[in-house]
Amino acid sequence: MFLIKLLNVKVYLNPLFLVIIVLFSLTGMLAEGIILFLIVLFHEFGHIIAAKSLKYDVEKVELLPVGGVAVINQPLEFNGRNEWFIALAGPFNNLMMIALCFAFKDYLSHYQLILNANITLFLFNLLPAFPLDGGRVLRAYLSKKIPLNQANKIAVLMGFFCGILIMLISIYSFWIRAVYALYLLILSAFLVIASQKEYSRSAYSYFNLTLEKKEAPKSKEVLTAQVLMAHCDSIIYNVIKELSTRHISLVVVVDDDGEIIDFVTEYLLLDALKKGKGTASIKTLLY
């Protein structure tokens, strides 16, 4: 649901958040619901300001009970440093709010609520579970050590398992009749669904990788390259999953005896994937 346009960014309200606000209203806590909404909005605009400072084009933001999802036209996952900088900007805003709460606690009518909401949002978003901010930081860190495809899967699986864990906690909370049980259930559903969507989407990230790195040779005289070795019968898609997001990749194709047959560039591999040849062997690109 479209809500407002701020800093030239369209802000949408997720139905889950709307349910939360309605629940607050039905229990006579509408003011608390509005405060929660404003805190989440402030958290998310930390991400927006950080993204814009790095010249990223932020198309829209969808507000969720645990923060929000900013739609950025350029892929963040291929620049780990930028991803963690933008990811941590939201929790940093919560830290500022926590500091302000302590500084002006004698003047705030909802001091405890504002403080607790910011602490909760700060800690929850730092969980190493995608799509939370901590999950994005985890992916950015892992992508320096292992291929992006593997780093993304680990962060996404962490999100899925955290969602399941929170769901189990929410079921127990219903059993003991805790007031936050429904909220936990909604959060767990969000994590599980979002992680599944990202897992399905991740395979297509390499198309963005091609477009981004094809510009590199024009801007630098010398580039750092990664050399991979693959058997001639290796499947193209499996080789692509090992490509580096930091460097141009060159694949050495070898036969059964380990003798070099030829070399294949990452652009040739990705072009084959784009043409629907991802399940073919790499040797089909040599002839």
C-alpha cells in the first residue's frame, strides 16, 4: 500500500505492518503502534541516506514490522563494502535514538516504549539472518572468502532457520499466553518467506554481475584476474557458481589427463547461461 514519498523515494506499507497497527488499535494502543511505525521509518531512512551517499538509486521502500526492504536498482551483493555500510546504517539510526532517549528521558512521555522498541529493532536486525541487516553483513563478509553464490546461500539458510526458531518460540508464547506471541509469529513468517524468495532469486544475480564487470576494463588499465580450472565435461552453470564477484575470471579447461585444452572467459560462460545453455558442458563453448 503506497503511503508517502520522501527524499524522492516512494514509501509503501507492507500488509503485515498494517495488521500490527490494527492489532495495536484494537487493544487501545494506537499511539504505541504509531510510535513503532515512526521508529521503523527512521531506521529504514538510515539505509536510504547511506545508499544515496554512495550514489545508488533507491526506487522504493516497503516498511515491515522488523524494518523495511529498500529496492535499489543496482545490485549491492557484488560490492561487499557498500553492502555492509548500507546495512549497518539502519541499526546506527536506532543507536542514535537510544542515545537521545537517555539524553531526553525526562521529557519523553513514552520514554520506555521508544527505548525498548529501538533496542529490540537494533538487536533483532543484527541477527546474521538474511534479509535482516545482520544477514546482509554476513553475506558481504563471506563473499570475501567464498564465491557469492555460497555466501548468499549461507545467509539465506540462516534466515530460514532463524525464522523457524522464532516460530517455535511464538508457539510456546501462545501456550503461555504471552502478549507478544502473534507478533513473533508474524516475524517468523516474514523471515521464512523472505529467505525462500531470496534463495530462488540468487541464481539470477550473475546476469547483473556480467553487466557490472564488463565496464571495468574501460576504467582501469590493469585488472586483477582469478584463474579457475574446470574439466571439459563440467556443466556451465556449476562453473558459473564459482565465479568471483571481485575479479574478472578466466577458466582453464582441461581434459581427463589434466592437459590444457583452451581458456574460457566468464563473459562467454554467462552469455551461454543467458541463452539457455547453462546445463551444457563447458566443452561446447570450445568448438
